[in-house]
Amino acid sequence: GAVVSQHPSRVICKSGTSVKIECRSLDFQATTMFWYRQFPKKSLMLMATSNEGSKATYEQGVEKDKFLINHASLTLSTLTVTSAHPEDSSFYICSAPGLADYNEQFFGPGTRLTVL
Amino acid sequence: RKEVEQDPGPFNVPEGATVAFNCTYSNSASQSFFWYRQDCRKEPKLLMSVYSSGNEDGRFTAQLNRASQYISLLIRDSKLSDSATYLCVLNTGGFKTIFGAGTRLFVKA
């Protein structure tokens, strides 16, 4: 199956700092990628849809100025958590739809963010 | 009512047991259905798609009942390595993918 990578896998930062998370499709091009967050023992919640060459589409309740998404190339989408606060601590996962079956999603390994 | 509901478990079963999970959904327009597996602190991975006709992959059998709006996953001959959280996932068209909160399974020796 397709491979999606994320970097970093884990980050700890102080309140008020910004954190950038990268999501890369390694062996295929992805014009669309999705960003999710997951709290412990909770389901994945879609935050936004990242579109190559255009603005991201944010889900209701997600602050676009706080969670900046850039999809500058066909293999890279970035999520920047600006002015992070402890409540932003979560597991952030990106995914890209499959080529053969658009309904299937390939997930990155996730980034665990801890804001102190 | 949540769009996707799953029994969170945990289900604690011995090796070799058969275990079944159900998942109900509220949106009758849902088009595609999947079971994903998620290990602790890892990303979800596709286990199998779910079709109305039912489908089987080795020890795993998935069923979809559109009339009653639920899907099921049956695991036969449970292995220790089956211990994980199983996510019910559906797609309502386009990019709208909804995840259940998952059912935790622990298989004991």
C-alpha cells in the first residue's frame, strides 16, 4: 500500500510556541491530504482537508488561524499549531486517499504533541 | 445521537475465542464502510472494507446491514496479536469520513 510519513513523531514544546508537523506521501502524489487529531480513547476527528495549490478546508469549530495548513507540493502538507497551549496537546495524524480506491485512506504514523 | 457508535469495551477474551463487534450509524446516506485497526499510540490501518454481501478475510468476517444501519466484525480463533482497538469507519460521500471511537480488544493467553 501507499506510504505516508510524518515528522516529527513526538514533540514537546512550551506554551506560546509554534509547532510545525510535516506529512509526506513517499511513493505517490497526493493532491488531497487530511489532518486529524485524536484525544486518548476518543475517535479521530477531522480537522481539515489540505488541498494542493489552494486553501485548506476546515471543519466546523477548527480555528484556521491557529492551525495553519500549507500544501505546497503534491507530496507534502504541513500543519502548524500556532501559539500552542496545553489543550492543544494531542495525537495529530495525517492521511492521504488511496489511488485505486479513493475511499481508503493511508495514514501517517502520527505526531504526539505535548504542550507544557 | 452520534454518527457512529461503538461499544468501547474492553472485550477480554482468551486465545482461540470468537469475538464479535457491532457498530451502528445514523446517516442512511453513508456509502462506504470499513473496519480499521489501531494499536496503542499508532496510526489506524485498514483491516477490511465492508460490503452488503459480507466479506471474509481469513479469520475476519465483516457484514453490513443497511436496513438496520449497522456493521459487524467477527474474529475467529483470536490471537494475542489481535489485541488492538477496532475502529468502525464510514464514508458519507466525497471526503467525509467518520470514525467511531473504537472497541478495545484484549486477547489473553
